[in-house]
Amino acid sequence: MSQKPEDFFKNIISHCKEYGYIFPSSEIYDGLSAVYDYGQYGAELKKNLREYWWKSMVQMHGNIVGIDSAIFMHPTIWKASGHVDAFNDPLIDNKDSKKRYRADVLIEEHVAKIEDKINKEVEKAAKRFENFDETMFRSTNARVKEYQDKIDAINLRFKTALNDNNLDEVKQIIVDCEIVDPISGSRNWTDVRQFNLMFSTSMGALSEEGNTIYLRPETAQGIFVNYLNVQKTGRMKIPFGIAQTGKAFRNEIVARQFIFRMREFEQMEMQYFVKPGTEMQWYEYWKTARLKWHNSLGLGTDNYRYHDHIKLAHYANAACDIEFKFPFGFKELEGIHSRTDFDLKQHEQFSGKKLQYFDPEENKSYVPYVVETSVGLDRLFLSVLSAGFKEEALEGGDTRTVLSLPPALAPIKCAVFPLVKKDGLPELAEKIVAELKFDHNVIMDEKDTVGKRYRRQDAIGTPYCITVDHQSLEDQTVTIRDRDTMKQDRVKISDLAKILDEKVSWKSLLKQL
């Protein structure tokens, strides 16, 4: 059913609360901005996404291992990494609406609007293809070139301004592009200023400056400071990777778009340590591998694209994002970065400890280069919901809301329905659940009519429903219904375990990699 993207997104948010996926944090106290709690089904889906990433990244690679480092770390680590001095967002306020924005996002969204104009020109030309003469071709070509020249000019100015940390120029770009505040419609902007995103707290009894520590803004540094411990104890040979999942914290001033940008979030990162000079080869390898991983979820290949960074971070010599088409447009889902040897060299300098690798083939020691893959688990969660949420029209004028989640990731793999609450049907249903729950998250649902139960499980995202009826008592068979096709098949109870294993196992996803 067609609807505006903003309405579609609102429906997803409402659905998340209604069906136990995501709740506003501290809701009974009127909530806490940009902080959310995962409900009973949300926690399961999030766990399954994390587990699929871990299995594909660690279990399926013989040279990648995982760790779990602490959230609290020595404060000098964040000085060495550059976060204390350079982990900033350029912010700008509109004087009329009193709203605050990230200046870089305002410019990027302006560029995206120009790109939309190019796409519309191309679509118009395609529709007029049969009657498309040379004059029209030249006219369309000229408009497309004009738009592209604008984009190139803005990007060049923007990249130069960011590299030079020229905040006055960043504001001037906003002024010259005539970017307006989306709320007030005015161009009455303040100056641009930098804001550090790290949360700080104190450790120990006294709140003195010397005791200040930070909540980690990323999980990567925990990998870097443990690099040598892992390499030696695991007898790892280059190239090898260290993976980690965990919470990170950023004091986002412009937190928005539901769980897309939060102050407390979870990352899944892997740092791949390589021989200097081979980093670009591995950078390209992981770009391809990570896009293939996302495509294995079956959310639609057209929903992904690469986006090369205009401005490289201080540690990188190459960087790109895998973007996903969320209801509010293409946005970053995962970052792939060639971090050079910056991090390990910085920690060598600030700690005074050697962090080198002895290469027996080269018979020499060197500081490895690093290629990073970093995906936000909450954003991945939102991408799966965005692609899976559907409101479908059925025969007879009825409708249903369905979450078409990949079966292996669904919170509940199967729901078992006794047709009625008597005649021994609930007891047989309970027996089936007891047998299946050793391998899968299976529930029994006996409230309301079978039709209403189907609709409820469709909305939760349960891929299969089993109905136990009176025939089941006679011949030990049940009906199994597919969520997406709504097709029902009669199968033996003794075959249920095998059928579910084939339909919802991790192998169904992992074999695509």
C-alpha cells in the first residue's frame, strides 16, 4: 500500500511499540531523548543479528577471533586516538526556530536534493524515449551537467573547508547554497562551531580532573590496545582480524530518526591487521565482502550503495560507507576504512610500549596496517525492519500487517496453535513446543480465533505457524503455514524438527557468503 515515506516511518515506529520491539526509555517519566529500550521481540531480533554477524565474521573465518573489552578505558587512550582533540561535530543554530543542526548534514542533504533533480531528469527522458529528439537530448544533457557541476563545486568547497577546519567557510557554503531551516524556512544562521561528542565521568571517590574518564565513543580502541595480547596468545599470523561487539556512547546534540542516531548504541567492528603496502587490496576485499553479507539478508540489492567519503578521518587513507535506503533516504549503515598504522603507532607513542609484529617470512618487525569494518547494530536492526514492514491488501477487502523478517533472524521461529482449548489439542500442542524449543524459539498461542492468531504472528514476524486440529489426534499430522505466502501444508509431526531446521537455520544465510 503506497504512502508517504514519513508516514511509513511513523507506522514502523508505532508498530515497534505496539508489538514489543522498541519502547521509549523511561517512558513513565516522560522518556529520555534519543534513548530507547528493546522489548521482548526487539531483544531477540537484536541478539539474532549480532549472532549472525559474529558467526559470519568469526566462526566462518579461521584467522579472525573475537574479544570483549571494557567500556571504561584509560583516559590517555582517547588522547592517543585523537578523540579528545578531534572527535567533533560542526553545529549550527537557526536563530528563528531555535533549532540546532549538524552543518555537514545540512550541506549533504542539499547535495542529495540536487542529485534527486538529476534522477528526475533521467526518468523524464526515459519516459519520452520514443519521441526523444536531438534538441530534447541536448537540453536534458545540459541540465544534468549543470546540476552535476553544482554538486562537484559544493563538494570541493566542503572538502577543502573541512580539511582546513575552516568553520567560517562551512557557514558560507550554507549561505551561498541558500539552505533554509526546514522548520522556520529562514536563513538566519549562527556561526558554525565544533562540539566534542564524548561523555565524561569520574572514577574514584573524588570528582577531580585527574580522575576524569570517558564512556567509549567506539569499540575499536579496545581492539587496538589488546592487539599484541591477542596476537601472541593466539599465535596469530598476518593477515588476521579481531572482532568485537558492544555498547558505545556519543553525546549527539542532533539525535533523531528513531534508533538511527542515538546517544547509547551498539557497534559490531572488526579490525583486520595486514602487511603495510597491502592495505588497499584488503580494503577492496572487505568492501565487497561486507556488501555481500548485507545482501545475504535478502532486503533487496537496490537498497544498498557505496558512498566514498568526501573528507577522510585523521587516521584513514581510504574510506567508504555502505548506505541503506531507509524511509528517510540513503544513509550510512556500515563503514569500511583503511586506518593505516595510525592507531597502533599512536598507542606506541603514548604508552611507550612496542606494538610491532615480527614477520617470519620477511624476518623483520613492523607496525601492521589496519582495515576496519564497522556496522551499527541498531541501524542494521532498523534496516531489517524498514525492508520487512508491509501493509498488504488481501482478497475481500481485508488487510494485514506483516514483518517479513529473514526466518533465521525472526524473534519467534514458530508459533503452535491448538485449534480449540479442549479435546486434548492443547496438550498435543504443548508436547510439540516442548520438542522443538531445544533448537528454536517456539511459542504456543491459543488466544482468539486462528485467523486473529495468524494476523498477530504476521505482525510479530513469525515465519511459520503450526495448527493442531482434531485430525492431528488421528494421524499425527499438522498444518504448517508460511508467513509470506500464507500457503498451508499438511506434514507429519515427526518431520517438524527437520522442516524447521531447513527453513530457519543459520546455514540458510551463511551458505550465501
